[in-house]
Amino acid sequence: MADEDDDIILAELDDDELVQQMHDDLYDGLKDEIVEGVNILLERGWQPYTILTEALVGGMTIVGKDFRDGILFVPEVLLAANAMKAGMAILKPLLAETGAPKQGKMVIGTVKGDIHDIGKNLVSMMMEGAGFEVVDLGINNPFETYLDALEAEQPDILGMSALLTTTMPYMKVVIDAMVEKGLRDDYIVLVGGAPLNEEFGRAIGADAYCRDAAVAVETAKSFVARKHNQLAATA
Ligand code: B1M
């Protein structure tokens, strides 16, 4: 795809063409072009969240389909992921700049055996933008890391991410460890990741499954408000 795109001047494209071109550039792992595209859309007055969902997540969805179908392989997908992260880095401070009142605290991490972190990072960004303090444990977390972080950070929420059908059951290992330590009811447990669904969330004993970052924010807000109301009622 790259050769035919050599002469394209991103700033000369209209919005639809630019978003389409950014999907192609993400597909080709062209980090500099993604950064340029994000900046152009910002200059044109696009909201950071719209750029995130339409230009970046939209592009990554196409990458995901071709990865699934064996058209793209890990090295190409890694380049696409790096380009996506470069775009997200520009949007992160803008999404966090909402001046939202402090809502609560969340510890979040991708579970053991899983190195996917784009979705988790997006959730962290959106939560920070909504006024949550976020402690990000990164990827490949064994249950001990989650438990240590809960003890050290005392958050309202534990968030877990998994992108593989082989790693999603590990979320139950973490929740079971919390139950064993008598900690389960002290925290709101939210889970997310492409292969999960509501039924899975319920089956493993999470408080809620969050389809995407926006749902994660809304769910977190409503659970934290409920927790505060319960505390006020018992005080
Ligand atoms: Co991977 N990979 N990958 N991969 N990869 C998937 C997940 C896959 C579906 C691709 C496919 O076949 N179509 C497939 C899984 C199949 C399955 O399990 N059934 C797969 C595979 C097989 C693999 C490897 C095994 C490939 C291999 O080595 N042969 C390998 C596994 C490595 C490992 O983890 N041990 C692997 C590796 C990689 C890369 C390293 C190349 C790269 C990751 C780079 C990175 O993250 N830094 C990668 C990528 C990029 C993908 C796809 C293409 C894109 C994932 C992504 O970033 N999506 C993915 C295909 C797909 O998902 N369609 C795929 C964009 C992101 C914004 O969405 O992560 O879903 P998502 O997050 C959303 C929601 O799910 C939700 O909110 C987010 C934002 O809206 N959410 C949460 C996520 N976490 C949440 C936590 C919450 C709440 C909401 O907590 C409260």
C-alpha cells in the first residue's frame, strides 16, 4: 500500500479521505503519518475521543480482521500497534484535561500470559479523563501482583483486561484469590477485552463486564457512586 501513498499530502485531504488514509497508514504501521493525521484532525476541531474511535480504533479493527485471516502477521501488527500508540500519546493529555472532579481510584492491568495493552491503555486514558486516579500495572500480571497492588494502593476498583480466549479464564484465578483472602467485597471488579461478554463477567464473579472504554467509565462512575451511597447510609 505504501508506494501508491508516497505523494499524498495529508493536509490536502478532506476529513473523510483523511480518516480513510489514516486507516491505511495504521495498516502500514506508518507512525509519523498517524501523528500527522491526528494533529491535522485536532487542528480541524475534531474532539479527541472522536479521533480515537474513528481514526485509530477504526483502523485497528481492520488490522485485527486481516490478522485473524492470516493476511497480516505479528511483526506488521506490532508496527500498527506502535503507530496507534503514537497517536494515542497525543490524545492522552487532551482526554485527561477535562477538569472532571475526582471520582475514585482504579488499579488496572492485563492478566498473566497476555501482552495486549492498547485497549487497557485506552481505558486508563478515558478513566483519567473522567477524574479517576489510575494505577496501571502493565501487562502479564500474575494474581500476586494484583493482590499486592490492592493492598498498597487501596483503590475503589480493580480493572482487568484480557484479549485472548486462553488468558481470559485467568481473571477468575485473580477473583478467586481475592475471595480466599477475604478481600473480594472490598473492591469493585470490572473486566474487559474483546473476547469477553456479560455472561463471562457474571460467571467469574466480576461486578461488571465493560464492552469498551466509554462503558468502563460509565460503569465505574455508577458503581463508585453506589459504594459511596452505601457507606453514607451505614455511617
Ligand atoms: Co493479538 N490477538 N496476538 N496481538 N491482537 C488478537 C486479540 C486476536 C483476536 C487477533 C485475531 O486472530 N483476529 C487473536 C486472539 C484470538 C483468540 O484468543 N481467540 C490474537 C492472537 C492470536 C495473538 C497471538 C497469540 C498471535 C501469535 O503470537 N501467534 C499473540 C499473543 C501474545 C500474548 O498476548 N501472549 C498476539 C500478539 C499481538 C501483538 C503483540 C502483535 C499485538 C499487541 C500489541 C499491544 O497490545 N501492545 C496484537 C494486536 C494489536 C491484536 C489485535 C489486532 C488488536 C487488539 C487491539 O489493540 N485492539 C487483536 C484483534 C482484535 O481484537 N480484533 C488481536 C484495539 C483496542 C482498542 O481494542 O483491546 O478490544 P480492545 O479494547 C477495548 C475493549 O475490549 C475494552 O475497551 C477497549 C477500548 O474500547 N477493554 C476493556 C479492553 N480491556 C479492558 C479492560 C477493562 C474494561 C474494558 O477493565 C475495566
